Amino acid sequence: MKSNKELDDVFSSLDDYKLSAAMDGLETFGCKYPNYHVSSRLMPIRNDYERMSEYWAKGCDDPQRESIYATLIKRTYRLTADIYCQWAFTDSGYMSDLQRKTSRKDSELSVSTLKSSLEAFVVDVAMLELENSAKRKERRKEIYAAHHQLLCDIFDAIVTSLQWGEAYYETFKDILLSPTVDGNDRQVIVSALMLSTMNMFDECKFRLLIDIYRCSSDERIRQRALVGWVLSLHACYAEVFPEVREIVEDLLDDSGVCNELMELQIQMLYCMKAGSDNRKIQTEIIPDILKHNNLNITPNGIEEIQEDAMQDILDPEASERKMEKLEESFRKMMDMQKAGSDIYFGGFSHMKGFPFFSTLCNWFVPFYPEHPEISPVYDEFGKTGMLDAILGKAPFCNSDKYSLVITFRKVYDSMPPNMREMIGNGEATGMMGLAGEETDTPAYIRRTYLYDIYRFFKLFRWNNLFHDPFNIRQGTASRPSFLFLADRTFCATQIEKGFCEIAAFMVKHKMPVEAAELLANCSKSHDYRFYIIAGDILMRHTDAFALSNLKSLTASECYKCALSLKPDDKRALHGYARATFRDWNYYEACKTYSTLVELDPDNRTYLLGYSICLTNSMRYEEAQKVLYRLHYENPDDVDVCRVLARALTGAGKYDNAERIYGKLRDNGNVTEADILNEGYCAWFSGRITDAVALFVDYLRRKCPDAHLAQYREMAESEIMEKEEWLFFTSHGISETEKHLMVDYILSHIIKH
């Protein structure tokens, strides 16, 4: 929905509890847009505020003053929300068209008759059995076509509706909890409530979603309601609606709710990986499948590749290997799917351009064969069992099922006869099927629904008119909507116990900034796991907490706090050692690595880290003892060789160090850092020309196309790094010699 700065400022004033400023802001908007008649609509609120103000000015005690002020805040919010929606809908041709169409059907969509209209559909379908077979088919089409149009109208009316009152709340609560209303209809209405409340927070709609989540006995409706109220939280102004936190806190007393919310958060994160998962499937898995199957996709259709009879003679096991590789590729994809990845998004995203998906409601309608826009295909192929074989076993979301049916008619004729037979028998989908009970679990229902709404927000033609919860950032939101557990509503509640588990999942899946944002929503009491995860994030992303209340944290402090809770914990010790090393605090790092070596004397990682710290602390003889042991045990370990060469250079054993650098070069293991350190070795041993050549090689590798000024800057900041000054002076290199070396390096760059 298009934003309006003036009205956004009004909302900000309301969230700051500044009623007068909010009303003044509304008046200003009204002067700019007189057709919204803001002044007359605001007058009752202003009058009530002035009466309360006058009563207070007289020194009268009013025990209801706080609640009256809160009520006025809410009334101003609702008025602002209505005006905002009217302004945004007027600006959008698509939304204003939806609004006009539904306003012409006010009598059909009246709250007094809506339930009976929906119930009539259930009765009409049941009565079809009494019709004679000749009329039944035509009558069925009429009933479903008329009902689908009614459902689309209801959906559009809710999405474009303004702030609801209690009458609407009660009416729709009755509809959504009624067993006499079709379950598909109720699912669609819940989705409409979600879209409306995500775009503009509505307390009544939000409470309705909460109540349906609490009370519905239909798991599909219940899970849609859960997703709806969770994704609406981003739009809620906490100071205007403080009761929202109370409602959520009450829900979180149930451990089952906490578990569902944690599952939902992880599922949302998997949705965010749909793009990268699709790239992996397209570049790694699909090529393997195409390479090892017996089908060839041509402009004229799909053709079966005839097997070479000689192949069985020359290599009798080739077909078996081919099948194993094909099955392995499918298993990779299925493992991704079982973990939660949306493996079908990439393929089906190309099938969302059909006219079917121009209708807003169709994105959220549960799949059913009688849908007016796909029933002709079912009439043609339903009896063969092909469609049921595909749709019944493969774990597709609803919109993908519709895509598949619409596409099926187009591709059927190009299929080889044996593939048609395989589909009809259900063999082609056997690998992708799920056991019947799995598809009825709350997690599965919720996941496929998330796939539906992800496709809507990413692929719907007019998706820019709706708040996209799957955007990394949305406008001025303090957090991305998909990261709903970072909302302050969940801070210091029962579910906070699971924040570290979710954050660890995010770190594992390369989402460190999101993990930091979630950890920043933890209350003041932090445990061992919090500090470990925060430390791990800060080691990789120093500024991850830059915009949060944890911005003063450092990696070394986090690990130190973890150690205070678990003094001999190896993970915390290793983290603290790495963090203090990165902070150039070699003394502390050395001491910590020493403790780790005592705890685990044969650990190669600890020994190598300890030797690096000893070397950087200029304790070369101690470092060599550790390194020679490691080198003896791991003669081909290039990391050990590098550190040993540096330690030998530091100890003045230049010839020995040079031999190691030579071996690294000969074996093709040389890195930029090796070249730089070999340059130091040559310089300290008096081989100035060799040192210059190595330093020039280092700079050229780092930045092949730099100009002279850039090379000077690199030479001064990287080769003559200030942190290395003690290393230089201990080998007799003066400040003058450093400047001479820089000039000499640049002169060689100019010459060559």
C-alpha cells in the first residue's frame, strides 16, 4: 500500500501518545485533501478531548481520565486508518476497482445475510444428490460458479474494508466458527482478514484472528489464523493497542502455542531461502536428473531416448549406475523438501501468469476440483486418475496444484504413452509422495500455506499494493516482518526461552544479522547460550548489532561472560581466544590457548592457535617447540608450515624459513600472506632486491590495476602495518628504512 508521510507522522504521534499533535496532523492533511472531510470527522474526538482537558484544568479528579485518553487515542487511530486506506485505494486503480465492485453488492454482502448465503451453498451441494443425473452436472456447475463469485466478492470486500466495529467482529466470528459454513470458505475469509490487517492494523480483525486460532476445531483454518495474526503484528502500534501484548502473553502461557510459533519462525526462514534453494536445484540437481534419465525434451514435446543395445554388452552395470545417480539426485531434492525448503517455487513460478491468478481470491482458495476455472480439465481427465495421482501424492501447495491442472491440458498431448501410463498408475510421483497422516499435521498444513502466500507476495501482478512480509526490510519498519519473534511483543515472554535455538538456526543458515536482531529482543537476563551465539555472530559480523540495544557488545566480552557461567567450557574458551587474538590482545589469547592445550593436549586446532599467539607475542622459541611437534605429526600441513616459517623468521633463522617458503611455492600452496611474510624474511636477512620483488608481487596480486597513489597507500598500510612495528624494530628496521623500502617498491612498480 502506498505510504503517505503526513499520515505516517500522525501514527507516530499516536504511538508516542501525543493526541493533540496527532489531531493537528490530521487537520493539516485535511486542509491539503479537502475531499476527505477530515475536519468534520475529527470534530467529535476533538470536542471530547477539549471537555476532558477543561475538566482537568479546573482541578477536578477524574478516575476515568487515563481510560478516556486511551479511548480517544484509539478513536483517532481508527479515523486516521480509515482516511489512510481511502487515500491509498483512491491512488490505486486496482484497489479502487475492487472497492467499487463490492460496494455495488452491499445487499449481497450484508452482515445480516452473509452467513445464510454461505450456509445456502452447503445445502445446495447436499441437495444435488436429489437431482436426476441429466441435470446434476449442469446444476453443479451453476452452484459452484455462483458461490465462487460470492466468495471472491467477500474476499475483496474484507481486503478493502475500513476499520471494523464489534458488529462485524461478532458476525464473522460466528461464521468462522460455524460448522454449517464450508471449511474452504472459512479458510478464504481468514486469508482476507490477514491481508487487510497486515496492510492496516485493525484491532477487531486482529482479535478475530486470535479467537479463531484459539477456538477453531479445523486445523487448516486454525493455522491460517495463526499465520494471519503473527504477520499482522508488524502493523500494530504498541502504545495505541497495549492490550495486544496482553492477548499474546495469555496465548504464550500454552507451551503448545510457543512450539507452533517457533516452528512457524523456522518455516518463514526457509521461505526466505526459496531463491537460493531454487538456484541450487537449477544448477546442481536438475542437470543431474536430465543427464541420467531416458527422456529428451524437444520443441515438439517429450521423447523417450531409445537405449543402446550395445551398452548392455560393453558396460552391463551402466544402467544400474545411471539409475542410482538419478535416485540420488531425487533424494537430494527430497531431503531439502523434508528439511523445509520450498523446492517447487522455481518451477511453478513460471506458471503464475495464467488469467486464473489475476483474481486476488484465487491465490488463497484451497484446491478443489469443482473450482469453476479448472473443472473442465477435471471433467476431461478426472476419470483417468492421472490428476488425482499427481495431486494426491506430491506435496504441492494449493496455488501450485491449480497451476499444474491448468498446465496439464497443455502438456498432456506431448507426453510419451509410457509416461501417461506411469502418471495414471501413480508411479511418476511415488518418490515425491508423503504418507497420508503427514499431510494432516499442523506443521505440514502451515508450511504449504506459507508457500501459497510466498508465491502471492512474490508473483502476484499487483503485489506492490500489499505489505510483503518476506522483504528483508519494509519501509521504516524496525524489523523485517518475516522475523516476527523479534517483535517487542514477544520480549520477556515464555517463548523467549527458544530465541537462542532459533538464533543458532539462523547462524547455521547464514542469516547472522537476523540472528542478532532476534537476540536483541531478549530481556536483560542472558544465559550461556546467548553469549556464545552473540560472540559467534560478532566474530564474523562486527556490526551485526549496530542498530540494536546490544550495539555495545564485543565478541571478547560475550565469550568472557559465557566463561563466567561455564569456566572450563572449551567452546567459550576457544571463542574467547579467537576474539582476543582478533583484538590484538595476544597476551590474553596466549593464556587462553594455553588453558585449552592443557585441557586437550592433542588438539591440532588448539596447538596451532597457541603457536600463532606465541609467535605474535615474539616468544619464538616456545612457538617452535609446539610447531616442530605439529610438523612432525603433520608434515604436509601447510598451515603449520606457514606459522613455522614466520616463527623462524622472528627468531632470525632466515635460511630455514626461506626453505619452507620455497617448498610452499613449489607445491603451489603459496598465498598472498606467504609472499608478504617471505618478503619480510628476505628484508630482515639483508636481501633487499628479493624483498622488493616479493612486495611488488604481493601488491600486484592484491590489486592488479591500481594506480601509483593506491599502491603507495597499500604499501604503507599493509606492508608497513603499524601493528607490525615491534616485529620490524626487533630485526633492526628503523623508521627511515621503512620509508626507503616504500619508495623502492614504488620505483620498481613504475619501471615494470
